[in-house]
Amino acid sequence: MSTTLTIRLPDDLAQSVEAQARLTGRSQGSLVKEAIERHLLPGRKPFMRLAGILEGPPDLSRRKGFSRP
């Protein structure tokens, strides 16, 4: 379950969030959520949720056709 939070931002900060959202193609909400997580949970690494889901050789340099002579 998630909770909805309404906040008021100063105009300059709101414009920065809007511009970044436009530039990255992400929603303003996801940008704000990520910034809050980085600030409040600095040791957390969100990309780690992807760990272990990829398959393939552990070292791509060993794949045929990708090694250097």
C-alpha cells in the first residue's frame, strides 16, 4: 500500500523538478520520490533490486568474438 503526500514547493524548485522530468522523460513524482529516498536512506542502492535477474556468462570478455587478440 502507498500513501499520497501533498507538498508545496517554491517556484524555482518546482520549475527545476518539472524541467528534469521533461528532460529525462520521468514523472515529477518519481523524481521527488527518488530524491527523498537518497536523502533519507543514503546507504540504500535501488539498482540492487535488479541483482541476480540477468543470465549469461559472468565475464562478457570471455564470449566468443569479443576477446582481444
